Amino acid sequence: MTAGSLIVDLYGFQGSGVPVVQKEVVDWQMKKKYIYWQDDDMWLGYLKKYPDYWTQGETEEELRDNLLDIYSELTSGTSPNVRKVAELEV
């Protein structure tokens, strides 16, 4: 996380009843929502827009760093067939 960043917590549950915290990292450049939870001694998570691409970390900070790496890779255009979530107005 860079200087001037802010992390916002939103709490909820996965379908199995596992507590999940949705975090939003707000930065001077942009903000991206992500979902994360602790499983034993590891932190797991994924970017809300890219739910098929999970990562993990031994700490929350390592998880955030890994999520930033995934975001960079998925948005660079070098990964083929990237699946993401979109919203359709009906």
C-alpha cells in the first residue's frame, strides 16, 4: 500500500457461512474492490471484477501485494481469455 492509500472494510458471509471481508483500497490513481478471508494461517482473496483469479498471502499485506500483481497481469493484455464480471442493465 502506498502513502495516501486508505482501506475500507465491508463485512459479509460466503454462501457456506464463512465470514468474508470485502476491502476497497483507495489510492490517488484508482480503487478496486476485493474479497478476502482468513483460512487457517493464510489469507485468501480475489478481485471483485475477476472472481476466477484467487491468490493468497501469509499476511494481509502480502495478499494485497499479490492482488496488485494479479490486477497488473490481467489488465496488461498479455493473458488470453481473461474472464471478468460485468453488469447488464435490463
